[in-house]
Amino acid sequence: MEDEELRKIREKKMEEMQHRIEEAHQPKPPQPAPKKAGVIVLDERSFQRALQENPRLVVDLWAEWCGPCKMLSPTVEALAGEFAGTITFAKVNTDQNPGIAMRFGISAIPTLLLFSGGRLIDTVVGAYPRDPLRARLVKSFGLTA
């Protein structure tokens, strides 16, 4: 009787191992692309393409010498992580890309330009705190909070 019981246990274990081997060799379904987090850097040449490729785009216009710009930068990066996959965030150095600043009549930095479908929908001037800026993005892009 012990031999019969032992044989059944071995058969069951062999079936389980065979099943695991078959599962391991099954093609895995494609995984969705990970959300892109982070802030992209744009210049005169890549700006227009970014407008076309990103349905919702926030562009941070800044300069190295600008104190409020440096204060806003961590907020922009945090929001980029929070809204990854929904809103794309970008930075444009106005000293290196004055044409973009002139195109939108920027006279103060930091300035955030909010684009939907390639169209400017809102402008935020100054170093907003995170929560009010988040609320402004939600409202401007018509997102749910």
C-alpha cells in the first residue's frame, strides 16, 4: 500500500512540474508601456514636435540665474511623476531658446505654458506652490481630481 501511495505522489509531483514547465514556456502577453515620468528638455528644434506628439503638455520656461525658477523646479518634477502618462512636462531654458519666449510674449519667468492638442490653453506665471498648481492643471486640462 505504501508503494501505491508513493507512486501516486510521484505522479502528481511530475504532473505539477510538467505544468510549471509548460507555463514557463507560454508566451507572455505584452505588458503596457510604463508611464513616462520626468521632465523632458526642449529647444527651438524639438518644441514644435513636442506640441504635436503630446496631447497635454506643460512647458516650464526658466533660466539658470532665476531663483524662483529653481524653487519651482522640484514642484514641476513632482507633478511630472504624479501625472505621468497623462500630462507631459517639459523645460525650456529661455536664455538658450529666446525664440520660444518671444513667440509667446514671455516677460517674466518662471512661466508655465499649458497646451492641449497643441493649442495654448493657460499660462501660469510665478513659482506656484504644489497644491494650487496641481489644482490649476486639473482644472485647465479638465481632469478629475
